[in-house]
Amino acid sequence: MKAIYKIYLLGIAVILTGAFTACVENELLREASPEDTATGAQAYFTENNERSMSFLPTDTTTFSIEIGRRKSTEACSFSLQVSGDTVLVLKDTVVSFNAGENLKNIEVDFSAMSLGMTAELTLALEPEDATIYGGSSITISVLRDYKWIDRGTVDFFESDFELGEATVAIQQAEGTNLFRLKDLYNVLDDSDDPVPAGYHLKFYLDTLNNWAALNFPEGFQNLGTGYEVYYVLSGGFATYCSFTSKDNVYSAEYLLTPNRQNLYLGGCSFVWSGDFPGVIADPYEGDATVNLDWTMSTATVSYWGPEGYSYETEDKYGSVADVRVDEFEITLSSGKGDIVLSLLTDYVGGTLLPTGEFPINASDKENTVRAGFKSGVAQGSYVEVPSIDATLFLTRGKVVISEKNEGTYTIEVDGSSALGSEVKASWTGAVTIVDKTATEEGGGEGIKAKVKRLGPGKKLSIIRK
């Protein structure tokens, strides 16, 4: 037994000796830390510095940037390289350390920034003063923000990414007519990886005219989706940009771009449902009670394609199918006035005018004529009667379109307005269909690209980082 016990102790001793030798060998083989090659201050920008800052109008107009150094035994001074927007002013481009001092704050003045402005400042150390063990440069983005006043809530309807609808806070920049929908896509996106907060949709309203829509800020807005909203007031792309309202109902059309080269048609609508400060008028304002029986002299037909009213259906087995709905706008004119008909049909491609009997209603489905209403301007189907300065909004009845000979059509209207006016009209002749779906090229802010329309049932996908 003693012999076995001695052998056991000897084995443990050999194992421990081997482990100790391995540790010593590992220590000997480990590379030494790289030598700091900086011959000057061996300075760096500390991790305490924020890269993005936002200030309210009541905040002081200066902030500090912290610089550290590794060697602190002696006093030293060195210069900084400065670039960026001139409204951010570094008070001193020379940094001075006293002996024993290893941290220093340098001050930046942004009093020249106007409210709502964003600016950037980049500071860099000279190579001989920069340590390899810290940041040798820093870029800071500064926003001099407005004071935002809560103005209630809106019911927002999103279709670009098919996120549905949500209630979103609306805010006003104090003392201005600039508004925003706060954290818009963060509120809309209920996925496991939502769009971050801090991205807002901004727009201008006429606070002296029932809070009517004016426009969006020109240029790009980042909403955190991976696509920027692009809005212009002039040039080729302005055709695709609009912002309109009727009382508390707002509609916008704009372009979306992931890279400032590819452009897609985008748009949204919202209802200012909570605490709207304006007046909500009768949706049939301007309507009158008058019976009409007109023979129309001319007709123009515009084809708007399947983008506006196509939709998806789902059968009982869960299979999804696209229903393509074509949109035509027919304008019948005479010396007495004009009749505008918004016709929705099965998809035909716009080369021929569909025929048949089409009911007038508000379903917005295929093979119907859209009912009329006022949303800032007349929408849907309506009759302009200049003699009494009235607009009759067609809400019931039917429109019959027939083709008697090849290329010769008869259009008959037999409808009623919202206030009960009886409207009868007819027209016969040949039509030329104007295609309004054609894309066009334009430019602005360095962009030259073709606008793309998404097909029915298609959507953009949020680019998540």
C-alpha cells in the first residue's frame, strides 16, 4: 500500500510540474503590447464624448469635448485639425495641459445655428500627437431643435410598407408653422426589430387657414425605414409631390429612395382626430338642389392604371390573390357645365374604354363609379354647374357605357347627388384615351433617375440595420 501511495503522489507532482511549465512557456511566448509611436502628447478623444447632440432653444449654446492623454508628467500644448460646418466654432484650436493633468475639456459654440438646423464638426489630432490606444478623431452631429408643443393625435394610414394604421402624436414647433408626427414608424412597426424612435415626419400647415396643408420641407427626410422621403416643389419630380387637406383629413404624395438613385412612388394619409383646432365642414359643401338633363358635346378619358385601387383577397384556405382594378377618369363637357366620372373596372390595360352598366357608390371596388365628395377639392364623381356656382356630388345611380360601332361610344348618366338633385346626361362619339401611368425622368439635388411604380399588392420592405 505504501508503494502505491508513493506512486500516486509522484504522478500528481509530475502533472503539476507540467502545468506550471506550460504556464511559464505561454507567458514567455505572449507578444508584448505595441509601442506607442506618438512622439508628442499621446492624446486621444475619450469615450465620454457623445457623437450626436440635440439642444432646445432655452439650452446654453456651448458644449464640451473631452480629450485625454497618456503622458501627464509634463505640461504640453498641441493643435487640432478642424473641419465641418462653420456655425460650429471651436473656441480654441490649441489644447494645453498642465503638468499632472491628463483630461481636458475644449468648448464649442453653436450660437450661430438657427432653430431646426443640423450641423457637423470633425476634430482630428496631428499624427505625432495621437496615441494608438485611443481615438485620433471625432465627428459630432449637432441639432439645434425647436421646442415641440403637443397638438393631439392623428390616425395615420400607412401603405408604402403595409404597416397598417396607428394613432400617432402630432406636435408643433413653437412659434412656427412646422409640424411633425412623432416617432412615426417606431409607433407603426410592431415587429420584433422595430424602427428606432427619434425619426419624425415633418410638414408645414397654414395655421391661419383652418390648419390647411401647405407642403413638406424640400429635400430628404430620414424616417428610419432605410428609405428617405424625397419632396420637391419644382422640377420634373414635383409632379409626384403634393400635400393636400380637407378640414382634418390630410393626404400626401412623395417619392421614396433607399440610395438617392432608385425612386419609388410613395404616399400616406392621416386624420387629425384628437384635439383638431380647426373647423370640420360639411363634406358636401357647395352642393345644391337642382335637376339636370344635359346632352354633352365632348368627352375626354384619362387612364390612371391599376395602382390606386387594386387590392388583395384571401380565400377560405388562406391563399392570397391580387385583384387588379383599373381607374379611368371621364370628363363630359358642354356649354352648361362639366360632369366628371371616376370609373373603376376589371383590369383591361387602358387601350379600350370598358363597357357595361356601372353603379355609383362609395365601395371603391371594381366595376363601379366612385361616389363624389369634397376633400379640399371635389373628388370622385361630380357635376360642375357654373350658372349657379354649385358642385353636385354624385352618390347614387348608374352610368351605362356602350359601343354602338367600333370606336364609337355612348355614355349615359342617371344619378342623384348627395342633396337629392337628379342628374341625367348623355354623350355619343369617339374617344382618345390619355395614358397617365407613364414614368418620366427628372432631377434635383444631384438626382437623375426614373420613378418606379410598384405593381398591385407589392410593397417596399423596411431596411433594418
